[in-house]
Amino acid sequence: MRRLVSVGTAVLAALAVTVGVLVGPAAAAPAGGPIELYASAGNAGSQHVVVVGAIGDYGTAVNVNKNGKPNPNGNFVKLKLKKGTFMLDVTAVNASVNSGASPQVGSNATCSAAFTGGGQVTFLNGTGLYKGISGTANLTLTFGGVGVRYKSGSKKGECKPGDSSARAQFGFVTGQGTVSFTA
């Protein structure tokens, strides 16, 4: 029994150290440096996002216009993180994805397709801990989906491209870059 108590105490001590490392002291202004970004992708609602490195934070990302107003077709993304917000200008990524290029993998027989696109994004309009943010990152969007077919009309039976009622879709964003902060 004595051995079990010492193992339990060791586990509790390790947990306390781990929590202290992960939570740490109150947040100070970031110093800037390399970052990596990971997010789910899509146009509906908000997407989950994690930023690691010089920014260690998480939250949601929403497509917006240049004024920060929600817009599913906007060329900007607002990251609403736990310690503040900032925007990304994703014009180059959107241009890459919307260029009309054929999918890397696709099948009319199964109405399925996969796309990859990317480009450089710019960080701007920070609030909270991210006030004064600037920098760039190279993002890659990877997306796959299974679509539906026209049920009637002259295209009956053909795949219905770009339809928002796709049977299934999944996308993710990864990126690497560098940020800095000015007072």
C-alpha cells in the first residue's frame, strides 16, 4: 500500500508541474518569431484554429471582408483567439483555390474531388495581446468532398459542382511564417 501512495504522489506532482508549464504565468506581450497555423476549413460559420510558436493560442476563424464583417466569400479571415484577435489577408490563397484549375484527384463517376491551393497571407489588425501584429505566412488549403447530382432538368444525373449541399466535405489549412509586434 505504501508503494501505491508514493506512485500516486509522484503522478500528482508530475501533473502539477505539467499544469504549471502549460498554464504558466500571466500572458505577456509576445516577442514575435516563427509560427505555425493549423485550422479546419470551410465557408460555413467559424472554423477551429490553433497557432503555435511565437503565438501559442487557439480559437476560431471566420471569413470576413476587409472591414472585419462576416462574409463567407471574403478575402480576409478573422482569428478570434483566447488572448486577442487579428486578421489575415488571404487574397492569394483564395485566388489559388478559385482559379478554376482541375482537381488533383476527381471522378465524375463518384462526384468526388480533391483540391489543394495556397499562397502567402499577411497578418494585420491585431487586438488584445496581438495589437501591433505584422508578418507573413505561407498557407496551404487541402480540401476533399463528395458532391451530389442534378435530380432533374437537362443536366439530370450529372455532378453538380460547387453545390453547398455536398454529401461530405473536409478541409484543413496549415501554414508557416513569422510575426512581429510593434508597441
